[in-house]
Amino acid sequence: QILPDPVDVRNPTAVQFQALLWLINDDPQALAAFFLQDLPSPSSLAAAANDGGIDAISLEAKRVELLDRFVMVCLYFGMNGADWAHQSGWLTGSSVCEWTRISCSTKTVTLPGTSITTTAPR
């Protein structure tokens, strides 16, 4: 299950709760804040596209990046990322594809300090 159980998001001891707080309060990309504000209506979105503003493709890209960040931050908190030997680049403003030992081109994740490698579905 990619999306969290709502109970987990409200439980302060849950990894999902910690990840959500990080996304809202500390994420340099501020994608969660973008989606928490009032989103434009479809008609105003079309008007914004004509004015060079955000378009539906950009909005979808932001949504996908936010979901990717949520999943990777859950992984980081759930696997005690603060204790990893190779954690540089994690929880930064860069794309999750640039975080240490993450490869979006091959869809693989190698957990720092472990021999665990997995292929992520997309």
C-alpha cells in the first residue's frame, strides 16, 4: 500500500506521521505546502497556462515528486536513516533521484549501510 492508512498519519509515533511533518515543516522543496494551499480551479489553471503559469503537466509532476518524497522519507525514518553511514543528500531540497544510493533510471534503492537493494515499481 503506497498511500498511508489515515490512522498512521495521525499517530505521532508512526513513521508516516514523522514523514508528513518533515514534508510540511522542513522539506526545502515545500511541495506539501504547495498542495495544502488552495489549488486553482480547472478554468483558472487553463488561464494560468496561457499566461505562462503552472499547467496540468507541471501540477502532475509536483504531485508525483511529493509522493516520491513521502515514500523515501518514510523509508528514511523507518530504517533509522540518521544512523546510516552514507546518508548525505537525504532529506535535502534535491530530487529524490539525487539522494545517496537512489537510482531513478534503474528504479533501484540500495539502503546505505546495508546490503539491501530493491527494485521499486513505478
